[in-house]
Amino acid sequence: MVHRLSCLSLTWILLGLLQSLHGAQPNFLFILVDDLGKMDLSCEGSTYHETPHIDALARRSMRFDQGYSACQVCSPSRASIQTGQYPARLGITDYIAVNRGNQPGKMDSKYPFIAS
């Protein structure tokens, strides 16, 4: 865990240095897909699914093939990605179903969205 945090910190420092050298913000494309496993992509060896556009993007881009998901279901993972907090801290530990009555209340302002 400490190693992952160190790598993440080093990555942010290097990105900050690159930004200051070039004067422009780097471009990032973050793709989050529900119910898609790594081996479901043809660039990862799938022969069942055909993903030519993702394959082309993968060939032209830098790929990060090791990662960590905060939860095995989508809603807590999305909340974690958007706020940078663990899902339990946000009170979102299961998927949010429209008809199940587990809609979260207003997000606490001490956990702003990363994009803001």
C-alpha cells in the first residue's frame, strides 16, 4: 500500500513538473466502464468481444495496466473516483438502485468532487 501511494505521489509530482515546463495541462482520458473486465478487451486477448476503437486507442496511448478499485460494484467506485475518498467515508458502500430507496443525500461539502 505504501509503495502504491509513493508511486502515485511521484506520478503527480512528475505531472506537475511537466505542466510547469510546457505551460499547458496534460490531456487525460479516463474511461470507466461498468461490467467490463480487463480480459473483455480484444487488445488484452479476448476473442469473444471485438473492440477495434479501444484497441487503436491503446496502441497510440500510454496504458496503465495495474490499478485498484475501491469497491467491486460501480456506485462506490464512482464516488471514490470523483471525490478521492474511500466509499465508506462517503457512506456509499453498495450500488445505488433507483427503486431501492438507497439514494445518498446531498454530498458533504468537506468532500468536494476532484473536478471542481
